[in-house]
Amino acid sequence: MSEERSHGQGAAPGTAALPMREALITAALQLFLERGFEQTTVDDIVTLAGVGRRSFFRYFPSKEDVLFPDHERCLAEMTDFLSTGSHDDDPVGQVCDAARLVLRMYADSPTFSVHRYRLTKQVPGLRTHELSVVWRYERVLAGHLRERFTDRPDGTLRADVIAAAVVAAHNHALRSWLRSGGQGDVITSVDEALEFVTTSWGQGRVPTDAPPQELDDVMVVIAKRRVPMWRLVREIETTLDRD
């Protein structure tokens, strides 16, 4: 028999009917949870999945990648989403919407997401791999914002800070959900976290960098009805001169 064995021969129950890629993911997760990540080999995974060794590396460059199977697709979707957006849209709102594409990937597979989170907490190599993926998401967001902020002297700094804020807000809500075992409404939690970013940095925020007089230059005058207007104006002018 060739190295590329018939899919399903020798496979564990539950994997034989799955497409090859999904069978590899299912087998890997099962073994990682039963034996531990370090104790599981690629040969163990392909044996349980009932496929040949070359099949594994056709889909995944490394053992770590089998736990992050959809990130490349999600990165491509995010890049495409940002490139096709309108320049009339709020750029901060755009990158927040792009982050929601990542959330959907986690929310669509809650059990897998929770197991992966627990494994990454236990295995330093997986944690390092996860951080490298997060950094790539952040770079995509920052690159888009830099293009949108080219007319600002602080454009590069603003882009990097906002991209980091989007990732931090998204991950804050997502990890709270993962720590809970996938309980609760993660979509609402992430929406609330990203709303904080748009309120702080988006086009609709209060312009706190404006000069103080543009924000609070309002005077309320209380006067008796019979006071002559000329006297009232003079008193107002005198008060403004003192300020």
C-alpha cells in the first residue's frame, strides 16, 4: 500500500467520516488532551486519524499549527475585508469590524476554542505560537490604519496604538469567555470592549484634544428684568476681562 493510505483505515471512531483535514485536527486534539502536547508525535496523530504522514504536512507545517487551523484563512479574510472597505467609513470602526471576524472563528467552535486555550496555558511553545499569530493580526490592522492616517503627522503612532487597543480589547473579552469554559454571550462582551475603543478613538468621540475654550466657553447670565441692557453688557465685559 502506498504511504497515502485510504482515509479511515485504522482511524479512531469519530474520525473516519470526517474530511482528512478535520480528521487530523480531531485526532490531534484528542491526543493532546489525553497524553499531553509534548508527548504526542505527528506519527501518533496520523495513526489515530487513519491517514499517511505526508497528509499531515500537506495541511499543517508543524504540530503547533494543527491547533490553530483557521488563522491563515482568517488573516486572509481580514485583509480582504479591510482592502474592500470605503474610505468614507470610520477607520477605527473598520478595524473593530475586522476583529469581529476573528471572534467568529472562536465562537463557531466553542469546545475546540476552550480546549485550545487550556492547552496554550500549559505549554509554553503553544503560547509563543499563539502570540506570533496575534502579532500578525495586529500588524494587518496597523497597516490599514497607517494608510488611512497618512495625512496626520502622528499617523504612524496613532495607527499602532489603535491597532494594539483593538487587539487588547478583543482579547480581554475573549479570554474572559474562554476562562469561563465558553459560558455566556461572548459576542456581546467583545462588542462592549470594542465600543470602548471606538468611543476613545473613533470619529464620534469627544475631541478632548481641543482647546478648553472650545469645550466649555459658555456663560449663563442671571439678571433682574428691569436692568438696562447697556449695564448688563458692561458687567459681562468686565467679568470676561477679569477671566
